[in-house]
Amino acid sequence: MLKKSVLWNIVIFNTNWFGLIFIGNLFIPVAVILLSIQFRYLKTPKNELLLVCLVSAIGILLDLALVYGGVFIFPDSTGIPLWLMVLWFCFASTIRHSLAFLANSKVLQFIVGGLFAPLSYLAGSNFAVVTLTPSLGVSYLLLACLWAPLMLLIFALSRWLQLGEKSHVG
């Protein structure tokens, strides 16, 4: 059975994902409120807030590189849209909650990153919120090659921040 915090995180992330994908920038206030409620409800420690900010920054920079590399084209945007930046914060909030089952397995992190994360971008392409300039197959392969090691990095960063927090306690 799922813990309440994991279930809460899954519901908030999926609500934010669908809202930001389908409604875009107009959904940002709702997403921010939901994230704020989640952080308060889960009594999010400072090192997790730092993790959320660092993962979001890495993800935003990666997506910007893909835009400027000609892989992604977002309608009505020269870079990446604000709603996508907010979505990175939403994703980053799942690392220690609904994605915590990945924390102890680098193999699972690599597989989930490589197989499933690119599907989010393909879904965005199907919903016409992003155009993938290479074919879907090439885009999927490229994203898989980026996301598989990215997931390893994200969980290594999470472990490092938790160890740093523990070394500063008592």
C-alpha cells in the first residue's frame, strides 16, 4: 500500500503535469500553490528544497540546450516556455517521494530514465506543445541517451545532499 505522502506527491505531480501541458502558463499559479501545499504538508527539509532547485536548474539548462540545438521547438517561444520551467520544479519534487523507490538501484534509475522519461516529451509532441525536429524515433533515442545518465546524476545529487545534511547534524 502506498504511503499518503507518496500518493499525495503522485496526485500533485500528475495534476500539475496535465495542467501545465494542456493549459500552459495560465496553470502556473495553480501549480505553484499545489507545490507549496505539498512542501508544507510533507514538511520538506532544506536539503530537499535545494535538490528541487538544483534538479530544476539542470533540467531547464538541458531543455534550453535542446532548443538551441534545434531538437525542440516550442510554439510562441524562442527558448523554453515558463510552464516547462515550472514543470521541472514539479518533476524535481518527486525524487524523494513517488520516485524514491529508485533511490537504491542505479540500474532502475538508468532504465526508468532511459525508457520512460522520454515518453513525457513524446506526449508533449502528440499534444502539440513541442515540436521534435528529428523523427520521433531519433528524438526518443536522443532523449533516452540524455535521461538515463541524468537520472543517475539526480539520485547521486540527492544522496550527496542527504549525506551533507546528516554530517551537519549533531
